[in-house]
Amino acid sequence: MGKVTPLKASGATADYVNELTEFVSSQLNSLRNQKKAIEMAAYMKTTMPFYGVQKPDRVPIIREIKSEYAPSSFAEYRDALRSLWMLRYREEKYIALNYAESFPKYITLDAIPVYEEIIRQGQWWDFVDPVSTNLIGRVYLQKRAELKPLIEKWSEDSDMWIRRCSILVQNRHKEKTDSEQLFRFCEKMAHEKDFFIRKAIGWALREYSKSDPQAVRRFIKKNKERLSPLSIREGSKYVDPV
């Protein structure tokens, strides 16, 4: 995985970023469990190192970040997120995403370039999916007109993970989902063979079916010969059989 080059920080911002990253790394290191680290890496099918600190044991670290390390500006938020993401261990990167979600006032259009960097460099579902649904999706719900041209562009991106993001970005929009765009993206990518695209189509349809099951059923019926069995199975979970 390539490295993100952070913007230069100085003064108080640099001090804040350094203190935060040192806190995260030292806390995770103190909880290191080599047996679990091996198991976690095997489950994620990655050579990236783990500390072996599972989610429940990371929660107190995240709580302390929220209470003691709140950024005082967007610059601090951006630089801290980038610096946490650049750390070596996978749990450090997970906490980077937790950090990003913990301060909603900074989840804005200005943060989209950083979120995009994470997707393009993360290249796996455990990074891409929360960024797509919890971060970019949140901005898209609030600033649909401004962000829509980029999401449209992403649906045709050469990077499969960016295309996956374009499908998943509305997963939490419920009745506010732009169904025309969602169905168009699903139809456009229905021919793709990649598991993660087919899974994303099914997942996105399934989530929207909770708000408009009949629309999803009609879409699946219309495209039954084009959609993969995986997409149909996932998308039909909450609708009457087609």
C-alpha cells in the first residue's frame, strides 16, 4: 500500500498530531496479543501487521480520543486523520477511521479528498466500506448537489474500490436515497465479475429495500437476467421473491 503524504503541519497542530498518534500507538502496543494478531491477519487475508487488539478492547481508546483529543480546527482533523492512517498497524488505521467519524463537524466537503485517499490506498472492504457509508455517505446526504458530479465520476473510475464506494455511498440514506442514481449504477455495473462489486450491488439494493421494497423488487425483476445470482440473493432479502 502506498503512503499518503500529509500536508505540512506546524506549531500547535503538529504537537497535537504527534501527541495523538503517540497515544494511539502506545495504547495499542500495551494491549498487544501475538496469537490474536496472527488470527486477525489471516481472517483479513493481509500481510499488514496487527497488534492483535480486537474491537472491544479498542473502544476505551476511542472514548479517550473523543474526550481528550478533540481537534480544534479542520486542519488538525485533516492532519491527524492522515497521520493516524499512515501508521503501520491495521488497528491504528481502524482507529483513524473511528477518529474521522467521531467529530461530525469536520465531516464536510473539504474532507472528501482525504477520504478518497484512504479508499484508494486501503483497497479492502474493512477500510472502504466504513469510509463510503459513514463518512462520504454522510457528506453526500447533506451536500448532494455539490458532491453528485464526483460520485457520478467515481461510478466509472478504473479503481474497483472507488466504484464500490459509488454504489455503497447511499446505504444509510433510507427514504432520501436518490433511487434513480442507485439503480443506474447497479445496472451499469451488473456485468462486472468482481465479487466485491456484485456484493455491493446486492447490499445497496437490500438496504434501500427497507425503505421502498416494491421499487427494489421491480428493479430486480427487470434486470434479473443481468444481475448476478449473488446480487439478486442479497438484494432480495427483504422483498417478496421475484
